[in-house]
Amino acid sequence: MTERKTSALPVQVQMLSKHFGNVRAVEDVSFDIRPGELLTLLGPSGSGKTTLLMMIAGFSRPTRGSIRIADQEIVHLPPHKRNIGMVFQNYALFPHMTVGENVAYPLRLRKFARSEIEDRTRKALDMVQLGGYGARRINELSGGQRQRIALARAIVFEPRILLMDEPLSALDKHLRETMQIEIRQLHDRLGMTTISVTHDQREALTMSDRIAVFSNGRLAQIGTPTELYEKPESRFIAEFIGESTFLPLRHTPEGAAYGEQVIHLADDVKQAAGETLLMLRPERLRLVPADGATGAGGDTNVFAGQVNTVVFQGESLLFEVMLDGGHKVSVRMANRSENLRQLPQAGDRVALKLERADARVVRAEG
Amino acid sequence: MADVTSFPAPGPIGQAEFEANRRALERDRRAETRMRINLTLPALLVVFVLMVCPILWLLSLSVVGGDGGLSLENYALFFSEQVYVEMFLKTFMIAFVVTIICVLLGYPVAYLLAILPPSWSGVLMLAVLVPFWTSGLVRTFSWLIILQRNGIVNKSLVWLGVIDKPIPLVHNMTGTVIGMVHIMVPFLILPLYASMKAIDGNLMRAGANLGSSPTHAFFRIFLPLSMPGLVAGMIMVFVMCLGFYITPAILGGGKIKMIAQRIEESISLYPTWGPAAALAVLLLLMTAVCLFISLKLVRWLAAGR
């Protein structure tokens, strides 16, 4: 199959707001999308991510702000003049047309020659691995096939950018995981600037170059998947991406402390940061017997506690440990035979080790 | 620890016990089938007595001649007189015209109902339903008053200078069609509205996203998808028009004769039920043919092409 060169354009969103009466669905959101980047808008329902996508697509009129593709302002353009491809949440395939007619729809509108339409439709179907499905009816397709056709229809006319609204939410878990990889690979081949919306953090981590996390209509943090996971700025991000438990920190002359225990942190904490928390990723804590709690020093923090529960979860074991300081902490241990030999049981005294490099501080608010 | 009493696990099932289970399950299955038949029977009986029997009776009446014997003379009567054929044609023509006007008036209303926010569409729906719930006889006489020589329509038109003297609006085709459209249009709007409501709003958005102007998207996406509801409504209106009696009788003023009126006249004109019954059977047959063709059309449309 010949690769067609598609455009990679930058997108700039500036001070974009959308108010519904008194509800501020999106408030002063600004970010840049680099040419060819796959950016995911992530957030819980009601965080404004879908409203933002609808404004970029042109289905929702912003209260104020600017959206630019390359250097063209598109905020005033009606949706049919924006030349933006979109994969809808429920695919929105036309049920009264065949697969081929659906894919050819944008090409017919653009008055391509008949042979060009046929050629491009066939290539687009090949690209989503549904070559030969052109004559099928939409209701004969499975969910995964519909998803692919929606994708083919969205890219066949070489739009300036591609939008995807919860593209995989209607698929079962296994298919979703396959499609995440497939969409990522397709994106790498096309190189088209893509904006995807999801509430599934795993999907965002798997597919994205960068993720923009939204909360209450505002942009909470934007960064690569690794940045967001390793260096979340707030409790909200740390909880939304990955699992986490938190310990309150006090500011003492010796540095940040949990109770009386001074914590060795990965970074210096800014004093003015307000209330701060120590983020504990369950897989970064090491569970050792209470008597083996040596090695505390400049590079390791050790917490003493008692095992509340042990839950077998297949590939890992999840422990809930009650620290002597009175906080519950989750610890994940890989299901490996060397770990199982001396497995702590509920009620056992244990120690938790946290490497300095893993001791991250987050804001309690926002 | 909770106070739990543990019971021993049951042993393996014996051959005899297994066989007894199988027989009992089979017995249950038969009992269920009998029960289903018993529960359906009363409803079937009602349908048979009230729907099938009268039609069979009508059929039998239509083949009884003036002398009381079996004959097809009632049907021969129909085919012997040109006036009957013309009347049938006129009935179908009126039904067709009324259906088309209902489509032109009803489609925009149903569209508005489907796209307006619920508070507004609720009010509009009442405007459709309140006349629908009002007696057809009352509405027909209302039209008689509105459209008569000194009615509000003629007076207004004269006052506005559109016409010099009152024009005849009732006791003719115009009045008949106006009255029938008014009675029939809800029968078109309601199924059409239901099918429009079922159209996914994202489809129109997808059309716009792919480059369709609103007008283009309407004709390529919305209109084809609303077609099954439109055809269902048209069939309803057309078939009901074919047998319509009250409104054509009153607003037509005896000048517009549709089949139903002719049937009524036959009953008083002839000493036997035969001629009227034959007309009714012919109407029923033609309606059935129309329905059959329409249903084929709906299937064809639903299949997409």
C-alpha cells in the first residue's frame, strides 16, 4: 500500500471558555498542540474535555477565546467549512448507506473524480484492514469494524487535523486494548495532528504523545504520559493517573516530615506550596518484615505498620497496610515466587521502604 | 467469627434420580405449552368473533342476489355503470391529494417537534393532540362555519381586498379536502415524529463534519432516515381517507361523493344489503392492495435503496 503524505499542522487553543448560563464548562483553557502530535484530553465526566472537543469541531460555540490551526483562526467557521476529521463516540455511521458510501461521502462532497473516489475509498478501507467490505451494510458490522470504518471515513479526505471523541468506549476490554495499539500505529503512519478525548487513563497512557488532564473545566496539567505519572503536580492528577495513597506532610526546619519522621524527597519542596502530600505509588513501595527494617538513611525512607488485608489480583498482590501514624497505605507486590516465599499475612508487623527517587510531593488542592 | 453451621456436600446423583428429573422437566415443558395456548385462546376468540366473523358475513351478503339466491349480480352492477368506476377513481384521487397536503404540512411540524427543546416541543405537541382528541364531527361542523359564504375566511379575504365577493369554499372539493386534511394530519405527524426522534443527532453532526452544509445534510441524511416514518404516516392517512364518511358528506354537501357515501346510499336505495356489501368488499380489496404495495415500498426504503 502506498503511503500518502498527510499534513501535520500545529493547533493553538488560547483562553478558550464556554459558559452554559452560570455553569463554566470550560474556563480559560490554553495549550499548544505540536504538528503531528497525538494529544489526549483526559478527565472525569463533566470536566469539560468533550465540550472542548466540540468547540474545536465547531458543534459548540465558545463564549470567548481562540482556536487556530496553523495560523488560521477557525473559531468563526461553521463545522462543514473546518475540514477537520472526526471519529464520533457512537461512530455516527450513516445507516442508510453502505460501508463504501460512508467512506466516499466526504470525497463526493469535495467533487473528486469517480476513479479518484474509488481509489481513495479502497485505500482507506485497506488501511483499517477492512478491504473488500465496501458493499457491506453498516448493521452487518461488529463494533470493532464500525470503529475502523468511522476512522477510515474521518481520514479519507485528508482533513487538516483528526478528532476522536471517546473512540473506544463502546468496545469490550480486549478489543479496546488492540485498537489502542492500532490507532497509535495508524497515527504514526499518517503523522496527522490528532486530538482524542477519553476518561480512561490507561487508554490515554497507551496512545498519547502528551496528555492534557482536565478538572472542573480547567486544564489541570499537560505533559507526556511519563511526566504525568512520575511527576504529578496535584493529588487530583496522582489519583486520576495510576493508583496512589497519600501521607500528609509538615514543614519543619529539617525539611518535610510525616509526623516526626523527616522524609528524604526526590526534589526540594517549595515552601510556599501550601498544603502538601507525599505520594505513594503502590508498586514503588517495598514490603519487608518488621525486623528487616534496616537501611534507613539518606536514600531510603522506612515506615512501620501492620498488614490489614491481602488481596490476590492475579499478576500482583495488593496489601493494605495501616501505618503506625494512623494512615492506610496500598502496596502492590508482583506475583513472583521469590516474593511468595515469605508472604506477610494479615496482622503481621511490616516495614515499608520508599526510595528517595520515588518520594514525590504533590499539592493537596487542585 | 460468625456462627455458621456447615452441611455435608451432596453425594453423586444416581441413575434413577437423573431419569426422574428428566421426566419431570419434560412434563413441565408440556404444561407450559398448554398454559400458553390456554392464555392466548380468549384473545383469539374475541378477534375471531369481532373481526373475522363480520368480514365473512359481509362477504356472504355481497354474493346474495335480489332473489335471495347465490349470485354475482351485485358486483356486475358495479362494473356495468361508469359512475361507480368514476367514483372509485375520485375517492382515490381525493385520498391522494389529502395525503400529499398532509405531508407538506405535517413534515415541517414533525421536524420542529423532533428538534425543539422538550419544553417547547411539549407545547407544540399539545397543539397537535388537542384537535386530535376533539370529535371529528365537531371539527367538521366548525369548518362548515369557518368556510361558509359569510364565514370568517371569506369576510377576511373581502376585507383585505384579495377577492371582490365571497368564493365558495364549502360544499365542494376545496372544503372536503381542507376538512379531511385537518382531521388526518395528526395521523401523519405522530409516526413521523417517532421516527425522527429515533434519528441519532450525531449523524447530522457527522455530515457537517465531513463537509455537508446544513441543507445538504438534511437531504442526504435526515430525509432518507425519516422516510420509513413518513411512509407509515402516509399509508395511515391514505387508507383512512379511502373509507372516510362524515367529513366528505358534510363539507362536500352531496356534490363530492366518495365510496363510503355511496355505500350508505346503496343501503337506503336497494331492498337488500347485497349492493352495499359488494361495494364494501371492493373497497376492502383495493385498500388491501394499496397496503400491500406500500409495505413493499417501506421494506424497500428500509433496506436503504
